[in-house]
Amino acid sequence: MRLILISREYPPDTHVGGIATYTQMVAEMFSTRGHEVHVLCNGRRTGILRRGDLTIHRIAMGNHPLPQGRFAYRLRAWVRTHLPSWLDAVTWARTVGQYAERHLRPERGDVWEWPETNGEGAYLPAWVAQSPTFCRIHSAWLDESWRNGFERWMLLRLQRRACRRAERVISPSRAMATDYARRKLGLKAVEVAPNPIRNWFQPLHLEGKRKERLLFVGRMEYRKGIDILVGACRILAVNNPSLVVRLVGALHPPSSPRDEKAQSELAQGLRDFSQGPLRLEYYPACAREELYQHLDWAGLLVMPTRMDNYPYVLLEGLARGCCLLTSDIGGIREICGDQAFAQCIPPGDPEVLAEKMRQWLKGSADHSPLWRQAAAFFAERFGEESGYRRQMKLYGGEMEP
């Protein structure tokens, strides 16, 4: 089978988040099984990289970079209002459409897939529709754009166009398929298909985990609830528990006052809790190939996000035997269910988060049964082979290439 994936985000050049992870997972999952895979993604320079049956097309475009720097967020907000980010999304959508017309027409492809996030499929050539086409809705990403009515209208218009150019629209969660896709995008038929994930080659060792080691993985921003986690640590610090909270993720320049405030609280927390007994430590974002080391270190993966759909980091945490403490939003409960190793709490309340963290610390001295249960749950429900089979069934292809 020939599979064409279009995604602006593809690591390591252009992102390490959920959509980039999804694209990489599918590309590698299929190419290592002998399928011909092409990935059309953004890059600083246009070029082609071949790795066996995987071909990565890096496509440069006329980007609209915003001012960088810690003190430029007000200017960035002004630019977003007066030169909206939909221009950036439209530029990418048209650029990748032109590239497909010029370079991929002879191959066409057995299956085409793209996320709706940056309108990737909105301007693809008409002949693409001769193949099965899929659009995957990943997240309600317009949270910062609702204040600008014109921006909201243009981005939703681009999203709808990207979805309607596909034969089938997919979402990894029922929550997104029944809420955002229908209510905001006006789509009536959205299928649910969980995102696949590849296993790490490194063997799983649970002996290195400790219950007093807590881990957060994600961007250091308001949306991910980083300020909630710091606030919970301040509440816990009153009783001086023996606790290490490690934060791993990108610390981008703030683009809004809320992000600036959240990052300011993080910086103050890192200064206040640089020493024990409660210690807060920060590590920059790392490649997925290295992330397992942080997950193997942690006993509890904490994710107080305010907005998410189907976070890959939760699947990755389960794969390495982590227990979960996370917000009850989007499709998160669809991942966790009502398992003993996972707790979902209302988002936005540091006191509730602190209490749950306190209960975790006061629990059984031996959490290894829960860690083993989490790893076994992942292997049964989200393992690589079952993910590959689900994806092949979705595409309608044969099990063998």
C-alpha cells in the first residue's frame, strides 16, 4: 500500500507535540512493515529524505513569523490581531497543495490522510479524490482565537474545507467527534478511531520508579495547566512532603498575558523549590526516543491540562507503567476509563490537584502492582500491533503489504 501523509508538524524539525507524534507513529508503523509511505511536512528548506520505504518531503513556505522574545508577547498579540494566523495556515495549505500537484501526481497514492489543524487538505488537487482520503480531527485548537471574530471565522472556514475535501473524517475520541466536530465545524458523520502508537525498543524496568517522583510532560503554558501544578506544589509544601516534581517540555516565549503569568509562576516556583524536601525541576523538551527515561523515573504522571483531546503523553506514560492523575476533559477518560491506576479530576483547581497528590503519597508503600497493571493495560488495549491492525482496517488495506 502507498500511504501519503500530509502534516505540517513532523519531528524533529517542526514539532514534538501530538499531531507530529501521530504522523511519525503512522509513518514508521507502516514503513517498517514494507508499505511505501510519503510524508509531506514543513521545513526550513525544501528537500527529500529517504529512509527505506519512508520518504520525508520537507517543504519550505512563505511563513509569517511573529516577533520572538520574552518581552514581545504584547506585540505578538497585536500582530495576531492585525495579521491573523489564518494567513499562515492558508499559506501552508496552498503550499502543500502546489507541491502535491507538481511532485506527487504520477504516484497519486492508495491512501491520503491529513489533520484539519492547519488546513492541510483544503487545497489539494482534485485528482487526490480518486484515492481514499481521510481527515483526522485532533483538537479544538482555536482557544486563543475566539476573541477575534474574523480570525475565528476564517480558521473555522479553513478547517471545514479541509474536512469536507476528505471522503471520511476521523477523530481519536468520541468527545471530539460529538462536540467540536459537530458543534463548531458542523460535521454530521465523524468516525472514532484511536491514535496508534509504536512501542519503545527499550525493555520496561519498573524497579527504578518511586512513588514520590511525579512527572509533567507538555508545553509550559496556560493551556496545559502548568500554573495549576505549581499552585498545587505550593499547597503541598506547607506540610513539607518528600516529593520531586519534574517538568519536561518546551518553554516557548509567551504569546498572551495568561501564558506570561503562568510562566512567571513557574519561574518563581523553580526558584522557591530548588531544594528539598519538595523539589521542582525543569528539563527542556526532548525527542520521543529519550522520553522513556523520564517516564521510567516517575511513579505518577500528572497532567492538569485545561484543554486537550487525546494526549499521546498519557499513552506513553501507560506504556512505561506510570499511574495517571489528569484532568477530566476531552477524550482523556476514554483512555483511562475507571482503572485503579488512573484518576480524572475537574480541571483548573490546584487545591483538588494538591489533595489527590497528597493521597497518592499517603497510599500504599508499594505501588508496583499498579505500575504493572498500567503497563499490562496499555499492552492489551493500545499496543503497536493492535494499533496497526486498527489503522489498516480503517484504510481498508490488506494486512500484508
